Amino acid sequence: NAGVTQTPKFQVLKTGQSMTLQCAQDMNHEYMSWYRQDPGMGLRLIHYSVGAGITDQGEVPNGYNVSRSTTEDFPLRLLSAAPSQTSVYFCASSHNGQINEQFFGPGTRLTVL
Amino acid sequence: ILNVEQSPQSLHVQEGDSTNFTCSFPSSNFYALHWYRWETAKSPEALFVMTLNGDEKKKGRISATLNTKEGYSYLYIKGSQPEDSATYLCASLGQNFVFGPGTRLSVLP
């Protein structure tokens, strides 16, 4: 099993550009989520999904969109990148939601100029 | 979003020392408390998930306890080794799922 995979590993964008961060898992987990990690702060939840076709907002959803068309994939879209979105983004998945351990992907380091 | 706090922010210990750190979380609407180990340049890996007041879990030299009534959890490392150097994160599942800022541990050989 590959576990949770994320692409790309690194990305540099200009302000106003859009892009999609990819996340996939092969563990048949219902629950998937996106976090951002900023210096001095804990991981903050952006969006999450409890199953295909179902998504919801986390703590810091503004500026991001998600969709969940399959169990395996949970892409995160930045609609119009801003310097405040410079961060490291982690995707995670788990069986039966946040009550169980989260499996994290390797992260995507995004810089917005 | 109610805060999850961790202390200390960082600490340095000598190889062989035992150490512990604290996670404080809101005790209302509590469902679960997670501990993760996060090595530099890697992604967080789960250590423990605890749900019941008084829970104690152990994995090798690392153990954790949970007090849901007062809203805290302790993580203990016995006989620290250089490979234990990492950031240790806790996360509380209540009304929301919230991570603490982490405790950065450095074990000096």
C-alpha cells in the first residue's frame, strides 16, 4: 500500500494564480482532510470529507475549495492564491473519522509570491 | 474553536533521561485525544488515541495517560534516545478536531 500520497511536493505560485493540490489514499478510508501548518501554530483543519460526495468546512476554509468524487481522491483547490496561503499542506485520512488515528501524506510546500 | 495547549514548547534532555510533557484540552464535549510524533522533514505519525478517562497506553518506552475530567494528557518517554528527537503533537476531538502547537524534544547524545 502506498498509504496517503500528495502531489506536488513543492510549488511556487504568483498572487492570483489558481492550482490544485492532489491527495490520494489506497486504504479505503472514508474520512479525508486537509490541514495547513504554519510556524508556531498547530495543524489547522481546512476542509474535510466523511465520504464520497460529502465535504465540510474546517477551521480555516476561506480561499480553498474541495470535492470528493471518489473514496480515494480529495483534491484541494486554491482559487486565487494569496501570500497568506504560503504554508505546508498536509492531507490525512482515517477509518471512521477523527475518532481514529489519522494517516498523513508527505506534505506539499507552497509558496505564493 | 477552543484551544489545545501543550507545554513546554521545547525541551532539551540528555540521552538516558526520562521526560514528560503535557497537553491541555477543553473537557466539555470530549470524544478522543490523539498523540502524534513528527520528525523533521517527515509527516506526523500516530502514537496513541485515547477516549476514556483514566486511559493509559504504552508503546515501547513511550506511554500516555488521559484525564478527561480536568482536560489534560501526559506523554512520558523513559530513557530518551537521540532518535526520540521530534515534535510531539496532541489533538483533541470535541466539538471540533484541534491540534496543539506541539512540544519539540531534542535528545542530546
